[in-house]
Amino acid sequence: MTAAAISVVFFDLGGTLVTPARKWLPGAKQLLHGVKKAGLRTGIISNTAELSSRAEILKLLPPDFDLSVFETILTLFSSELHFEKPHSAIFADAVMRTGRLAKECLYCSEDIVECLMAQEVGMRSIRVQSPPNNDLSGLLQTMQQFQALRALS
């Protein structure tokens, strides 16, 4: 029996794609472009504290951050859901929204506890290196290598 292919990739925002100073982390924009080009669905799972609207959230992101890169139904902000990472409920909700199996979903974050909780609900996860040593530029290649190895199993 072969393992399921990854069809949906969820990203954390702060520390994974963007900095607190409203800047993209090196390789983040290219990674998102490559993931979309590879035909994978994309989503966000992010803790957004007490922010009440997506407009407020966007004010904390780079000026050219485009939420439309992510499927609306797969964009999960804790301020809208009323539970935060690393609680497993946010990851379980994310999987449910995809209509796919948990093992077809990948969560990318710099936070090891969040990655472990994503795994707890059956998602796959990749822990990326925190800045300044972030490794986003090689993440798409890593995903593609995994997909190729999975196909051989």
C-alpha cells in the first residue's frame, strides 16, 4: 500500500513566511509561487490574537501580501475560530475543511510544538528553520523529493 500524496499545504505566517517587521522571509514568495505552480492547494493556520478582522491582520503583513493565494476556506485565523495553535482543534478543523485525508495535508511552521500537534491529528508537518537561518528556498524541493519517494513505496 502506498502512502497518500500531499495535496494541501498549510503555512504558519509569523516566523515562517513573514517577519514581525512586515517583511517576507527569504524564499517565502518564491515558495508560495512554486507550491501553487505544482498544483497544490494552499492554506494558512495562524494565531492572530485579538484581531477582529482580516483587514487588521493584513496590516501586520507585507504590503504585497495577497490572501487570494490561499483558499478562503483554508485560511484559518485563531481570532475567527476562537481557539489557537497548538490546540489540536485548529489542525483538525483545517483538515476537515480540505475534504481530504489528514495524511494528504502538510503543515509548515518554525514551531516544533505546532508541528507535533499537526502530526497528532494525522497531518504531515515540516519544521522550517527560524530566521536568520531559514530554509524556505529548499522547501519545495524537499516536498517534491518526498512525493517522489512516496510514489516508490
